[in-house]
Amino acid sequence: MPLVSLGRTLLVLGAVLAAIGGLLLLAERFPGLRIGRLPGDLAFERDGLRVYLPLATSLLASLVLSLLLWLLGRKG
């Protein structure tokens, strides 16, 4: 039965990735939903050097992924 469990896990991960991809495609149409340009993200530009630190985006992604993994890991 381990192959059945692996198959289900791969299907769930595939569905999650497809949903995330769909959301990213939709985010392009709505300027207010653009990921990667949140208020807590830092960007510096000087003399042809551009530094971008996506702090708020990283925190949001971590929170969403932690919640998703917690929900998937719950039993019952």
C-alpha cells in the first residue's frame, strides 16, 4: 500500500502547484495582487546595481506554506 499513499501525495502536490500557478497567472491581471512587490519588500538601486530583498513576500509565502503543510499533515 505505500505506492497508493505516494500516488495520493503526488496528486495533491500537483493540484496545489496547479492552483498556485493559476493564481500567479490571475495576479498579472490585477495590479493590487502582484506578488513580490509587497510593502515590506526592500529594493535598492545605485550606479547600475539593483538589490531586491523580498522580505514580506518571503514571510507571506512561508506562512501560507506552513499552514498548508499543517492542514495536510493533520490526521482525522
